Amino acid sequence: MRIAILDDYQRLSLELADWSRVRKQCDVTVFDRNIGSEDEAARLLAPFEILFVMRERMPVPRSLIERLPNLKMIVSTGTRNRGLDSRAATERGIVVTHTTGLHATATTLELTWALILAAARNIPYEDRMMREGRWQETLGMRLVDRTLGLCGFGKLGQAVARIGQAFGMKTIAWSQNLDQARASAGGAELVGKQELFARSDIVSVHLVLSDRTRGLVGAPEFAAMRPDAIFVNTSRGPIVDEAAMIDALQRKAIRRAALDVYDIEPLPVDHPLRSLDSVVLSPHLGYASEDNIRQYYVDGVENIEAFLAGKPIRIVRD
């Protein structure tokens, strides 16, 4: 059989897991770049029986699955992949499996606060200025007594709130299903969406991408924010109207943004976000810790070995 390992940008898959038993039965090909279109994916992946997909780095919709005649198995890292149509695969008799994740929520929490602190104190910009021989170019924002607005108050949003409260921040929260009891239990004040954007010194998004949340943060929300406020997104790019966000940043209608996720990933080289000093950028690192990535590949190899033995494990059930 032939295995395609997709979107392994750093070529870590063969290093972090033991593929020796699999490679006795299979040819393994590593794709270290993102495949740019469905037509290209259909052409390149048509010969393969097994796809190893790194979360949502490349969509695998029904239309692509139907163009892969040899496909027999998909390994998707993590427990949830909204870019993969597992139902379409199952209907074709393709086995879809998942992997475990050690601390994906914790690593996203840590990155969220790394971005908040970097944006509040303008660390990336000051780092660049230091390397040019300059000294203290900007003034940062303190966190104590500031208001942290959480757009989404599930497990991750509540964890972000606890760190903010440890810094002495007031927490307000909104989501479509949030009620006062759950907000109060997490130490937050329940507010309306527009009020959250208007009152917050820092707004951080912690929502799952769905039809209800796509484009949820747009021009009206950025217009409500104060010019000295910071916007943070470590959830999914399409939750935010990217054009409206860029417009607000270019007009200096908000102080700064800190982003880990984007409409198109990897972010195009000529994307306007790359040219704005008022944006802190990271390349979707929320889940990408060494521990998590290693576990994904180790579990994925186990899944393939079990499939080859006729006893598949960690099967995704629709």
C-alpha cells in the first residue's frame, strides 16, 4: 500500500514515530507543503490507499474523497477535524481513524496568553528594534484592572479567564449559548456581544467554527472596540471577517491584533497582515507543541498497523 503523510511542514513525522514495521508493508511519501487546490490534491493523491491528515491543514471534503479511487483509510490527527467529511468516507467503506492529544487545550491556553502578553507589551516589535540598535520605541499596556472580554466561554474560555483573573483583570463573557449561571461560575460577567467588544481592553475569541460562528466577528464588532483595545484569535480564522479586521488595523481603529489562525493557511507570503507592525502573528501553533505532535504521529502509526492487521482502532463514528 501507499501512504501519503500530508502537511508535514517540518518533516517531523518519520522522526517522531517508529514507522519501521509499517514501511515493511507500505511505501510512505511525505508532503512537506500545503497542497493548494482540490484539483491538485486529486491528481497527487489518487495513487494512495492511506492518507495521514494533520488536523485541518488540508480540507478533505466529499468532492475530493470521490476523486480518490484507491483510498481505503484516513488517519486524522486529534479527535475532531471539521475539514474532513468522515461521513462521505465511511459511505465509501473508507476507514477513518483519529488520534489522541495529550494537552491540546492547555497548549492553546498557553499560546493565547503568550500572544496577549506579546501584544500588550509590543514585544515582537521591540525585539526587532533592539536588533537594529534602538531602545524603548513604544509603551505597553498593563493588565491589572483591565477588562478581558471572552467571546466564547467553554472549557478553554474559562481557563483563559482564570489566568486573566490571576493578573488582576476583570472578566466579561459572551457566547450564543452562555447563561448567567455558567458565566458566574467562571468568575465572569455575562454581557451582550456588542457590549463585550465596546467594554473590553482585550478581546479573545474561543469559539468552535460552525455555520453559526462563521463571520461572527465583523465590521460592527471592530467599530465597537476602543482605539486602545487589542483583539486576539487562537480559535479559527473564518470566525472573523478578515477584511474588516485588516481595515480596522490599517485605520488604527484598534491598537493591535494577535493572531494564530487565518482564513488561508499557511498565510500567503504577500498577505497584508504580514506588513502590519500592529499585528503579532504566529503560524497556527496553538496545538503544535512537541508533545502533542509526537503523540499524533505515534498514535497514527498504531492506527495504520492495526488497519493493516485487519483490526482497526480509534475509528471515527458519525
